[in-house]
Amino acid sequence: MSDDVQSRGEGRSEYGVSLLLLALGIVAIVDALGLIERGARGFMTARTVPMFVGGLLILCAVLLAVDVARGGRGEQEEGEDVDLSHGSDWRTVGLLAAAFAFNAAFIDRLGWPITGAVLFFGSAYALGNRHYVRLAIISVALSLTTWYGFFLGLDVKLPAGLLDGIL
């Protein structure tokens, strides 16, 4: 490929990323404008964070486009320390998928504290943790902590399932 053709094609992907950021920012702002304000106190309303994030996305899009127009180019990734001669680890992918599927299928019946613990345990096991007792204790603690954090801290009612009335 000649230098002239190569220089004309350079930057197209960066402009594509800039357009994607611009579109995401616009979607975030338009969506935020459609939110219904209920009982807002002070300057923090339901619209505040999405409007801020949308504005930052648009700002990043503009700054990236200006940088590319001035000749800035992204640095090519050197890659990870991965041996590409080995195939995919489908066992790990399957175990992670099974943990997520179990959580999705049984969260209403068993509740987050139980399915969350299975999700945490299954994910850590799939990724190589073999300290079963410690893993079980940490999984239950994480599950209960997140349930109480959402329930008390954010006033989001995750299903308690079988433990309804106990927690």
C-alpha cells in the first residue's frame, strides 16, 4: 500500500469512535430529558448524572475528533501475554455461563442472598479458586453485603426469596 493511500485511510477508526461517543452522549441526554422528576430535593435529581455523563461523552467525542484532525493517532496495542497457539477455555466459559444462568433463573424463587452466593462462588471457582471453605464464606458475605447495601443504602428491594422474613 502506498504512503498516500495509507495516510488517507488513517484516522477513520478514530473518527468512528468519536461518532460513537457523540451518539452515546446524545442518547444519554435525550433519555435523561425524558425522566420524570418525583420528589427531587436539591440540585441532584434523576436527570443530573445522565446529563453529566452525556455531556462528558460529547466533550470526549469533540476532543477526540480535534486530536485526530491535528494528526493524533492512537497507539497500536501490543497485546496481552497470551499464547495464541492454545484454544479457548470452553470449560471456564461454560461454568461462568452456568453460574449466571442459575442466578437469572432462580433469583425470584430463591432470592439474591442465595443465588448471589452461588454466582460469586461459581464465578470464582470457574476462574480457578480452589479454597472451597474460604470461597463459600466470602461468597455468602459478599451476597449478604450487596443485598443489605442495595436494601438499606440504595432503597432497592432485591428479592429475598427463601430468606424473606429472616433478613
